[in-house]
Amino acid sequence: MNVSRALRMTAFAFAALMGGQALAAGGPALVVEVESGRVLHAERATDPWYPASITKLMTAYIALDKVRSGQLSMDTLLTVSDSAAALPPSKMGFKPGTQIRLDNALKIMMVKSANDVAATIAENIGGSIDGFSALMNAHAQRLGMTSSHFANPHGLPDERNQTTARDMAILGRALLREFPDQQDLFHIGAVQFGRRIMRNTNGLIGRYPGADGMKTGFICSAGFNVVASANRNGRHLITVVLGAPSANERTMKAAELFDRGFNSKVNFTNPELAALPASANTTPPDMRPVICDRRGPMPQEEDAPVVAEDNSNVPNLFSSDVMAFAGDTQKPVRTVLGPRAAVQPERVWIGLNPPSQAELAAQAAAEEAAEKARLNKKKAPAKKKATKEAASKEADAPAAEEGSKTKSKGRVSVTVKPVTDQKANTQKPAKKDQKAEAASKPKAAN
């Protein structure tokens, strides 16, 4: 037992060391120009990495390809299965048998990153998760994503899932170039289902000038990932950041990469994505020890309200041993990211047709009733505990003075002294009565 425990501790320490080294060196990062496919910046761009929810970009690609080929339409109804409904959060919580249009499912998946919805898309297209995964891997090979393998449509932990920054840039570029009419899908600020409003987890949307997509991802073993796109002055760039230590750091690094990318020029010396050298690593590092197993609260997918306010103490996220930006002679002034701009959420629904006002009102009432029931259920144990404590205090309260009475909820309680005192009290009046009786009798004659 001691040997086994020692081996486990050694393995954990080694994983923490490797994860710490990866984090200290900076996770993979890449900037590519969409139009030319030329690489502006590459930092460990071909290192294998766990994709997490950026996997859903491939799920979206296959769905859009099916629509393009005429096999599906955006109003095709998809049915939620038992297995999809049972997946862990992030999720919508739809019950098995619920039907949802493909366009609404895609919007929810891209904004909310709902795992149950991603699985619903996959099962209805591929017949099963394995069947859909086979489609994902076939499309990845066709696109030139030679270092990627997908085992599920949502990116939940699975050791068989892996990708690279380079491969995800290839996928992002294919989505933007092959489906120009669907680009709006990737930069929806928020969606609304009934009373629930869910904002996009991409911290660049509504904050970084020109940001127009695409998808974030997070699991403990991967850290914080993002494939992001931005358009400025006619130039369209894609930035990939993998393994950031937090949502804020992910957004900050992506913003700085965009800043430097837009301030650089592209020429024939910039390599294409396919020309990037292969990595010597064959398996993704496990970032869990440095992301989730440290002290403090569990990392959250959402950014803080303000990402960066002061440029004076912002660390340099670039090292001297990475590919430099062509024509970049000095660092540009960094974009300051403040609170996200307000957006009008896009409404999504279940079923074929959008709900009427009456149906929306009924849905809102049902959701409100369910929320009240949930809160009451949560309060019930606390109320029961408080009642029990009050009863215990009443039982333990000291006895009141003899003869005192306390009224409580219709009950009358009389507090008396111990039995020995009662006996003494009954004997004394008896003697007094006997003397009175004797006094009242006539005296005997002499």
C-alpha cells in the first residue's frame, strides 16, 4: 500500500512539474490571416493539446456541411435522447424526447456551449456518438488537420481527444471561407430561451474592436482555450490560444495577439499553416495539477467584468524564441478591454415554430413556478432544522417560578416544584384545619 501511494504521489508530482513547465513556457498560440492563410505568429503551434469545447467547431462544420449538401435544413427537427440529456453541464437540461430545430441547436451550442445539445446534433446526424466521431475524423483528415482526433462532439474529457493550434486554425479558416452566409453563428452575443438569457463565453465579443467569433473551451486537463476571429480595416485574422491559466488570461493573450497581428504586414516570408514544423511531442500535457488541483476556488469559464484596465503592469506574453511578426519593429499600444457592451439576445426555442406571446407567457410562468419550487425545496431543510432547534431550546429552558403559566400556540403549561415540596405543602394546611376544627367545638364542663 505504501509503495502504491508513493508511486501515485510521484506520478502526480511529475504531472504537476510538466504542467507547470508548459504553463511557464506559455501554451500554444497562433495568428493566421484568413484570406492568404499565412502565419503571422506561431508559438508551439503543433504541440498536441486537449481541445475541450472548441471541439464544437468541428460539430458545427459537419452540421453546416450537411445543410450545404441538402441532406439537412436549418429547420430540421432534432430529438434529444436519454444519453444526451444525461450529460454533465454545461447543458440546457432538455428532457428526453424534446425536439429542437438545427439552427436553434447550433446557436445554443456556440453561445451556451451546451453539451447535451452538441450530443443531440451528433446523434441525429451520425446515428450515434461513435458514428458522428467517425465523420469528424474523416473531415479533419480531408481539411489537413493531420494531428487531430475526436472521440466525441462536445469535448468533454476523453484521452482520445487531441488537436493542435495549427489544426484549429485550419478548421476556423474553413468555417469562415466555406460558409460565409453562416458567419453570424459564431459571434452571437447572447441567446434567450424563455426567461433565461445566456451570454457568449467568448470574452472578446463586445469588448475587442472587430471581434466576430468563434468558440471557447475549458476542461481542467486542457486549461482555457479559444479560437477567435476579428476583422479590422478589411483584414480578417484568426487567433488560437490553448492552455491559458484562466478565462481572463485567455482573453488578454488573444487580444494582444490580435493587436500585434493587425499591426504587422504579410509577405512571402510568412509560412503557410501546412509548412509549420511538426512537434516532437506526441501526447497532450495534463494541465489539471496547475489549473484545478491548486488551492482556491474552481476556475470559471466566464471572464471577470473587466479584463484589463492598466497597461503599465501588463506582462509581456511573448518570448524571444517564437516566430516574430513580419515588419513589426515595436510593440503596439495594447487594447484596453472594459466591460462587455450590451447586446440584444437572440431568441431560441424548442419545436418547429417560434412561440406565440401567449406561449411565451405560459413558459415564463412555468419557469417561475419551477424556480419557486426549487427555492422552497432548498429552504425546507433549513426551516425544519430551525424548528427542531427551537423545540430543543424550549425543552432545555429552566423551570419558571411555582404556579407560573406560559401560553404557547394554544397550550397551557404549569411549572411545579419537585414532589417533596408538594408533600410538605399538603401537610401544613392539614394541621391548621385540625386546630380550627377543635376551636370551633364547645369546651367540656368541669
